[in-house]
Amino acid sequence: MKDYKKYVIKCQSTGEVIGDFSDWFAMNQTCPDGSKMVTVEYFEDLNELKNIINKKENYKYPQSLWRYFKFLPLYNEKNIISLGEGAIPVNRWTFLEQMAKDAYGVNCKVFVYRNDENQGTGTFKDAAATMAASIMKEHGVKEYVIASTGNIATAYSRYLALAGVSLSVFIPENAQLTHQSEMGTYGQRVFKVKGDYAKAKQLAAEYAQKYNVLISLGNIDPIRVEAKRTMVFEWIRLMEEFPTVYIQALSGGTGPIAIKKGIEEIKDLGFVSKLPRFILAQPHRCNPMAQAWKKAQENNFPEGWLNDYPILKNPQTTIPTLSTGNPTTYPIIASIVKESGGEIISFNEDNAIDIARLATYETTVKVGPAATVALGGFFEALVDGHIKDGDVVLINIGEGAKRSPEFMEEVNYSTKIVSSIDECEKFNRTQYKDEIWKNVLDRYPKKVETK
Ligand SMILES: Cc1ncc(COP(=O)(O)O)c(C=O)c1O
């Protein structure tokens, strides 16, 4: 066996050592027992990680997640392909804290994790993409396939282009036009599939087999998981208290899988003692996991509940990035959520525009459609009593609005068409405030007594 100096990939079900990424790729990303779930273990002393998090280390890559190079599955720093991703701020949004207190009687702290600030493509998929491009450069991978609802493939398109990798992307027909254009502009191949995301996944798998090309393993892909788990290290580094609640828009669930891995990895360092309660929100027109969760909860989580989920064909959600209608990862995600004491909830996507208006009015942060699901999830969670006094809530703003011009047009509420000065009344921006707040709070009347 090779002398693995930095990390090894192990099969999750048997614990068998697979090797490094070159071995994993050579095995067509499949464990000897046929499974695909693996975990990555590092040989570096964990106290080094503690030093990096505590800023005691003289790290070389302060402007990206490569700050954690010693704990990422890449041998040579020269192979790093980075556009400054994963070094994003955590902001405190006191207007949401005030609202939680005034409208729902809940005293909590509210922070947002600003993935819209990622410099690659402005979503939280940039973290996975920098990892993927760097690993592919290191192992000489020149072709790759990915199925995507939009964001992950946009990020991969750009980063893999920088690594000289030819990427074939399979997207469902409801994918946003702007995503498609961006991928094509980077010179990657877009296959727009007549059908939904499940169909796009199927064709991507067939393409990979036909041409013997490596394919992204989706939400469980160790490339994505290893990159995204650095979020945990960053929160410890940036926040005074670790969040007790984590809210994210949910499609397939790489985020929660990676966060759980990150927390388990550092359990002996004394930073975090337990998982935050995962409150994962799905848009109501594509919410198979939320439906399954509700049913399981109503039936007291009966035997077999993890495998009891609906499959939605061609979900007609207005938020195509979250259109995973066949939630194959539900057994994994639901068990993480249950362990954390969290919830999988449904967000009424018809409220997205009002939520986006409120966030941007109060902060000037332009949130993208999927990010409104996370923000709206906070309102839904408040109404349903899932946020408690003393909670430290972290909401993942997974994307900005840059690539969703149609959404931005809808969010705009202030344009008035005029032809004479008489029609131009003197302007004061505070006139909008009451209306914007009312539009949101009317949608979320107080339902339950929390505490
Ligand atoms: C902005 C944004 N938020 C959230 C998600 C959901 O991510 P996951 O369910 O894989 O953790 C996506 C997935 O496409 C996304 O693009």
C-alpha cells in the first residue's frame, strides 16, 4: 500500500481504507462493497487546527477556505485554484432580533453567513468548486460530468475552466436561463434535459458511463463535504458563540452533512459540544423532505420512517435551484435533523419577494431566491415555536441576487414612470418601511406561545 502522508479516504460502511483521491477516482468512486459513502481522515495533529482557528498560526491563505490547507485533501499548494471563496463574513442582523422579540416574544441572537460574498460565482457552491478544481488539477483529471439545478454547476463551470477541465453539465429544463448562459460563457458544455432534475441526473450518469468520465457524486461527494465542513471552523473563528440553530434552504443537503462531519471531527478540541438544531427549509412547491418529515413526526417516527418519502415529478417551484423532487438523501438528512433536535419545514415561496424586499431594505444585502427560503424559514420557525429564548441563530444566505435578474426586477418596488415634474413628489425612503414590514408580518401572524 502507498504511504499516505496527509489524508486517507475510508469507506463509511466498512471502514476500509480506499487511499487518496487518485485511488478513489481509479475505483470509479465506488467502495469495494459497492457503496459510495466515504469519509476523509487527516493525519495532521488536530491542535494545528485549533491554532488556525484561534488565529495563532501564521497561515498563508487568509482570504479563502485554503486557510485550512493542512486539513483539506490536497497534497501540493501549487495546485490550489482559488478565487477567494469561503472567507466570508458572519453579520449580525439585529433587525431580525428586534422583530423576533417584538412580534413573537422570543429573545434570540440572529446572524447571517454571507455566501453571496463569495468571489467565484456568489453562492455557497464556490467552496465545493475550489476543492474540486484543485483536486482535479492535482490528479490530472481532464473531463468531468455534473448534474445540477443551477448553482453547483455554475460554480464548477468557472473553477474547472480555470483547471483546464472539460465539464459536461446536465440541467433540468426549468433551470434559470442566467445559470445556463454563465456556464456556456465559460466554455463548458450545457446539456439542457427535457425533464426534471431526476432526469438530468439520469442522463448525466449515462453520459459518464458511456464516455468513461468521472461524475460528481452529488450531496455525498467527499470533495463537496470536505470543502463545506470548513464552514464549522470559520464559525468558531468568527463568532463568539457557536450557533444553537442553523437555518438553510434545503435541496439535497450537502450543507448539513458537511457541518455534522466538521463538528464530529473537532469534538475533542472543546469548541463545540453538540450539533446546532438544523432547521432546513424547502419551497412549498418542491418540499418532499418536509412532507416526509411532517408525516413521520405526526406518526411519532414509526419504524421505517427514514425510507418513507414522496417523489415529486417535475416540481413546479419558482425557485429552480431547490427543485430536488426525488430526495434520495432524505434518510441521511432526516436522521441528522432528528439527532440535532431540528426540523425540516416548508416555506411558502409566494412570500419570497416580500422577504427579499425586507432584507434588502434593512441591510442593502441583495438576497437571491434560494436565500429567501432560508430567511423565510426563520419566520416560519418563529411562528411555529421552533426558535427559543437564548438561541443563537445562524442563517445561511446561500446566494446573492446577481444571477437572478428576473427575481431582482420583481423585488424592485420603487420605480414610478413619470412625464412631468408634477408627478414627482418629494421622496423620503422611510415611507416604505411600514409597508414592507407589514407585508411580511401579515404573512406570519403569531401562532404559538414560545418559551
Ligand atoms: C443558494 C443555495 N442554498 C441552498 C442550497 C441547498 O443546498 P444543499 O441542500 O445541497 O445543502 C442550494 C443548492 O443548490 C443553493 O444553491
